[in-house]
Amino acid sequence: MHAAVDYDSIEWRRVRRLTFVPFLADGRCALIQAGDRLVLPSGEVQAGEDPMLDTGLRVPLVTAGFRRQGFHPFAVEGDHVLVWCEGDDQYRGLRPHAEVDLWKGPSAEAARRLRAAGDEHAAATVEAADRARRSLDEAAFYRDGQRLLETSYLRDATARGDQGSAARPPPGGHSGRSSARRSTGTGPSSTSAAPTAT
């Protein structure tokens, strides 16, 4: 249902909405529970936001209390980008965030529950996200992490008015590789259309 996309092929200036399929380090999906339904974190790109750096951090936090570490776009639907991300659902920092108990489980169970609830699109999105997660090789995982770090560093350096050093990545290179992509995970799981972040 979803054709694979490369980050560089996306027209990011046209992107108006991001929807996420969050994964924990053990490979389980972490989805929002809305009554007896499951939903995917989703929200609009706000004025002045960079979709990857800003919306990509804000939306999972304010809708699901999920602190994303990685950012891996895997499909585009017009001005809507679908992203899988690995991270942590125990955020306790100072950024605005939801405090919710997420549903956690295997992506197959998430897709099954979504279909049972009549949300075929969200079910297919979860399945596509898990395929993308499992197929991401070492080089692509590293490249996605470098892009996130370097883009953030360059923007911060520009804001400070740094000269020259903005072209260099921060000391330490990239973050450690997460096990979320490689783990199969066990337990329940679900997904669905998500609340818009504000």
C-alpha cells in the first residue's frame, strides 16, 4: 500500500503533517489508547517548524509522551509524511508532553486490532513501518542518525552566528545504534489515526 521513499526525495517544504509509528527498544509498537481504540501519534507542522527537528520531536511528545530518538520517514501521501521512530515512553523532561499509558505490543497485533476496529489505513501503515524498520541496514541507520544530529547542530550553530564550525558535526559523531530496529519484540500491539498536536 505504501511505496518506499528516500529522505532526500521528499519535498520537505511542502510537508504539512507527520504521522508516527513509535517503536520501543525491544521492538514493540507504542500506540495511543483512545477508549477501546488505538491511534497513531499525528500532528500538523506548525508555522516556523522544521518537520524533522521540531514537528518530529513535538508531536510524539504532546500526543503520546514518547521521546523519539531516531527519525525514519518511510512513505509520503501528498503533503503528509509517515515516519517510524525508535525512542522512550518514559519521558519526564521539561518539554510539553502527554502523560499517558501507551498500548505496547507487536506490530502484527497492532495491525490486527486496527483492522478489527475498521481502520485499514492505520493497520497498513503499521505493517509498512515494521517492514521499513526491519529492512533498514546499518549504513542507512547510521545515515539517518547523522542527518538528525548534523541538521540540529548546523541550525544551532547558525543561530549562534558561528563561523566555519557550523560545517563540522559535534564531537562524538553519532548516537549509538538502537536495538529497536533489530528486535522482533513480543506482546500485544495496535495503531490508528491520531490526534492532532497543538
